[in-house]
Amino acid sequence: VAMGIRGTEVAKDAADIVLQDDDFSSIINGIEQGRLCSSNLRKSIMYTLCSKVPQFAPTLAMVFGVPEALTIAQVLLIDIGTDIWTAIAYAFQPAESRLMARAPRHPKLVKLADWGVGVYSYCYIGMLQCFFCWLMFFLTPGIWDLFMQGEDPKHYSKEQELTNTKGKTMYYWTLMMGQIAAAISTTTERQSLMSYCFPN
């Protein structure tokens, strides 16, 4: 560690860290800021990945004759219209309490997007969203009958198209509500949401 004001040029060149204000407390502030950036980036990744399971499921379901539940335009609306701005908002999240009390993350052994992120986003929140999206989709009047008929979407009547559109609307808005719940859920990792509240 070298001093930026009083240190010599030789010391600065040899040092790993140069303190621009010659204050050792700046090291602690820098470490805290680094941990905050890592934590917020991890939350942003978790949130963004949550919606991928219910976004992909309708495409897979169509192979088995399920009526279209989500259009490409709706997927883009979710990704561009909501997910991007919410993910960016995580960059401005304040630190959780006891952030500096946590054990340091090993830069090589512990990855930022590890298996825990995948399990939480895909297997937990993603599956919950997917379940409720399909539940609301099939609860839409006429959708189950449309599915059981097994008719090609190209041959839908106007009434059947209207029914399918209602189902797609239910799926879309259920997923939107699920993303709001995911944003709330990923706001904190360890601190209680009651004490952390909603800074953004």
C-alpha cells in the first residue's frame, strides 16, 4: 500500500494499492463499495433470469398442441419494457446491513453467478411463475376446450382466436405480476425486507 500524496513514485509503482488521500480508512470504503457492486450485480442477474422459464415454456408447450400462450412481442415487452429498467435499478441499491461482516468471496472458487443463482432463478422463482402463468392461462374460459380440440391455430375461427388472445393476455399479466414479486424477492439476500424496505 502506497500513499498517493506523500509517497514516492517508486513506492507507487511497486504498490498494489495507492491511497489518493493518504487515509487508510479509504481501503475499507473501497472494499465495501466493491462488495456492494458484487451484491447488486448478483441480485440483478437473479431477477433477470427469473422470467426465462415461463418465457420459454409456451414455445415448448406448443409442440404438444397447447395453444399459443405468449407471443414474441409479449416476450420483448417483458424484456425491454420492464426487466431492463428494473435490473438497472439494482445498481442504485444501498448496502444491506452487516455487508462487511460477511466472509470475503474467493475470486476464483466462488463465482458471481454460481449454481445458487441458477437454482433460485430457474428452479424456485422461475417454476413458481411458470406454474401460476399456466394456471391462469387454463382457467381462462374456453382455453381448455380449445386445447382438447387440438385444432391447428391456422384454422381457428374468430371466436377461437379471441379465446386464445384472452389466454395469452392472462399468461402475460400473470408473468408481469410474477416479475414484480421477483423484484421484491430479490431486493435483499440476507437482510429482512421489513427493515430494508424499498429504497428504489
